[in-house]
Amino acid sequence: MSTQPYIAKQLREVVSKQVQHRCGYCLAQERVVGTPMEIDHIIPQSLGGPTEEDNLWLACSLCNDYKGNQVAGLDPETGDLTRLFDPRHQEWGDHFAWTESGDRIIGLTATGRATVTVLNLNRLSLVRARQAWVAVGWHPPKD
Ligand SMILES: [Zn+2]
């Protein structure tokens, strides 16, 4: 994206390998979606987040767009303002689970629920794609 700041190629490669070339939020894999993942500043640059390994992860372009400059959202269950999921310092499985059919993400915690809402992790286009991925055994990810 043109709005993405310059990030050294080497740093981009290090981060991409760490996260197995998949989105830290919806877990879509680059080789399945077919479009390059974007570098996500966990704390956005506009809020002072540095372009350093510890603040970087990968996100698919839609998750990155929905996240924008946000670091928090409302937990739909309690209405409380809650920090969004931090894919580098938190475990996905502690905050999210797949539905039995594998096509939707359930927020298990306030952080998980707020992140599902803010990033629209169950957007219809993605749910439909997951249904196709499940059918061929590419989804949900096994780790
Ligand atoms: Zn995503």
C-alpha cells in the first residue's frame, strides 16, 4: 500500500518468517489468499509505535484496513473499552477459537471479542472463503 512506510526488506523477511506468512488476526495464509500480507504496526505509527521487530507483525490488507490507527475497541458483551489483540505478545488461542464448522472466529475474552468486532473478522467474503478452504483441508490452521 502506498501509505505503508518504508520497511527494510530484511526486517520484512524476518517478520514474515516468524509469523509463517499469515495474518496475525484472521490467520489467513498468504499462499491461500494469494495477495501479499502487509506489515502491521501493532501500536500504530501515528500513536508513536516504532518500526521495530517487537512492534511489527503481518496482517492481511482488510484486517489492516479495519484496524487502522486503533489499539482498542468496545467489548460487545460488556461495552467496556478494551485493548485489541496483540499478535506478538499474546497467544491467538487464548483469545479466539474457531466455530466447529471452522468458518467463523469466536472471541473468548474481552480482547478477543473487541478484536473480532473492530477488525470484522467474520466478514462475509472471508467466511465464504473459509468454507471453501475447509472443504479442501486448508483451514483452520493446525497450529
Ligand atoms: Zn486478516
